[in-house]
Amino acid sequence: MTQEKAVELGSEALTVAILLAGPVLLAALVIGLIVGMFQAATQINEQTLSFVPKLAGLAVVLFLMTPWMTQVIVDFTQGLYEGIPGMLR
């Protein structure tokens, strides 16, 4: 395997990792901002108030995005297996 191929493979792996983590992190960010603004407006400083909506929101996002995430990781893995003969040269 050449050095360029290894860098390309690492770059593709990082891209897949960002694609998989992006929706979950974005949902947590948006929910956290909304809950934070609500807590600031009402001056309620309860820790569970920020935890429960994030947990529920992330569960919904994972439920909705799992088919797409599975397809992304399957495509990446199939590409790796198909590229094995080229890596052995």
C-alpha cells in the first residue's frame, strides 16, 4: 500500500466518522441551545431539565437516522473489502 493510498483511506474514514456523528451532535447542540435559552428566560436551573429533552431528542434522531447511518457504514466497509486486492500490490 502506498503512502498516498493510506492517507486517502484515513481521510475517507474520518469523513465517514463525521457523517455518522454529525446528526447526533447537531441534534444535541440544537436541543441544548433551546433548553438553555428556556432555562435562562425562566431562571430554572434544574439539571434534569436539560438532560431529559436531550435524551429524548437523541433517541428520536437515532431512530430516524439509523437506516441512513447503517447504509453509510456498510458502503464504506464494502469499499474497504473490495479494495483489498489493490492494497496488496
